[in-house]
Amino acid sequence: MDAPAKTAEFWGVQPYQRPSTDEVEETQRRRLLFGMTRAVARKGYMDASVADVLKEVRVSRRTFYELFTDKEDCYLAAHDEAHRANVNTIKESQRGIHDALERFEAAHRAFLGFIREHPEADWQAGDLAQE
């Protein structure tokens, strides 16, 4: 083991490794999805532009179009991610519950809790989070 690696091990840190192209791409994609949720939450889908998304997360227009075909493609990807996370939250809330009414109540609480915690991620149900 060379000296820098030993020093890093001593301090409990990993030596810097440049992220792979796939890791960078996934990070940029996730940032853009986040930017889309913010832009749509602020302006609504019709008034939000790609420029608004880019301003939210400081990602280049070139990167945006390398990852998405257009605003709708990014919006649908963000919506799918939010929906998937919400469904997973609901499923997790029902684990180990066998009574149908208790399962329904747990799912309902989880759904509303998800929206309350992530109001920008569920644009269609955003008004429920205010109640």
C-alpha cells in the first residue's frame, strides 16, 4: 500500500476517485428531475420552461438534451420517479399488517405523509398537502 493510501486509511477516508461517466450521468439526471419538480411546483407545467429547470440546478442545456428529448420527457421521468417512490412508501407502510382496514389506513397515512414531506414531487395531489 502506498503512503497516500495508508494515510487515507488512517483517517478513515477513501482516496478521491473520479466518478465514472455513468455515475456522473445519473447524478446529472437526478438533478434535472429535481429541477423539473421545482420549476413545475413554482410555475406549473405549462409555464415552466427548460431554462427554468436549468436555473434551478445549474446544469447545462447540452446535458439536459443529452439526457432527455424535451421538457415533456423530463417531466414524465420526474413524475414516474415520484410515483414509484410514493408507491414504495405505501407498500412499506403495509408490511406486516393483515387486517384490510388497517392496511387501508396505513396506506392512506403513508400517501398523505409522502405528499406532506415531498410537496413538489406530487403536483396532482399538492393541494392535499396543505390540509
